[in-house]
Amino acid sequence: QVQLVESGGRLVQAGGSLRLSCVTSGINFAINVMGWYRQAPGNQRELVANIMSGGSTNYADSVKGRFTISRDNAKNTVYLQMNSLKFEDTAVYYCRALRFDRSYWGQGTQVTVSS
């Protein structure tokens, strides 16, 4: 059974920092592309950042320089370090594992940034 479990979301003031974690099980974590997505009310889900099996990363323009994605293959975990948070970062953040045509999602964790 595949599971992706996010944690770390909470209410934080603008300018603050959070680290999200996504622990996975049931997949060969090391060979999956891992991604963080977010969805704000009324908006479509959007890619925040992803990290390839080899470690290369991609970021949405809106978070470049503020967010950092990383992975620990020994712990089957992907992280999202979020610094200099803005009100517009408020959303539910989802973890995704992708390998060819197989995609798995977590249940999401709420990040709320107060202005």
C-alpha cells in the first residue's frame, strides 16, 4: 500500500519559516520524482518545486530564492524548507511521487500565512 504523509503545516506570520515533510512508504522512493504542489481556495493546484532522483531541482518562479526542496532517500522523505513566507503562500500543500505514468499524492497539509 502506497502512502504519502505530509506534515509541518501550520499558521505562521509573514516573513516566517516552515519546513514541510513528506514521508512515503510502499514505493521505491529513490527512483521517483518527488514534488510539492499547492492549492489555494478557488485556484488550481500548482507545482511549487520538484526534485529528480538524481537531485536536480525545479522551482516555480514565485518561490525561487525562498523555498528549498530536498530529499533523504534513506528516510524515504522529501522536505520543503520555506523561508520569507508571504500571505500569498497560504494554501494546502501536497506531496507527489511520480514515476513514468504512476503518480501518488498525499492528503495535504495546510499552510496559513498571516499578513
